[in-house]
Amino acid sequence: MRTAEELGAEVRARRRELGLTQQELAARAHVTRQWIARLEHGHERAELDPLLRTIFQLEMELRVEPAAVEDDLDDYVRSFARAEE
């Protein structure tokens, strides 16, 4: 995954796969339903602690791995700067 939108789509798909509503997932992860909705819609300012609790409740894991050599990391980093403007 490279974007907040991709992460949100994965979270939404897994939630639906488990048959959970946004409200049910929010209660399990101790966040608001609105927070879950923002996460699923790719909101780029998701806080790490609630994100990790939510992923845990979906029986998923978050991995951080080195990027492939062919990835243009400069463009990737610049995309974050543009998002903050």
C-alpha cells in the first residue's frame, strides 16, 4: 500500500468480510464511527494508535518493509508535501 486511500479500501474490505458495521468496529477499537469512516475514505491524518487498534480488531497486521529499488522514493515523499499544502 502506498496511499491512505489504499489503506482505507483494505480496512473497509476486511470489515465487510467480517460482517462488521462501522459502529461495531469502532466500539471494538475504542474509536468513533466517524473515525472509522474517515479512515475508510482515505483521510491522511489517521493517528497511529487508533489505527493499530483498528487493524488488530480486523485480525490484520501492518508491516513496514523496504521499498522496491525501482520505486521513486523522491516522488513518493513529495506527494506527502503536496497533500499538506
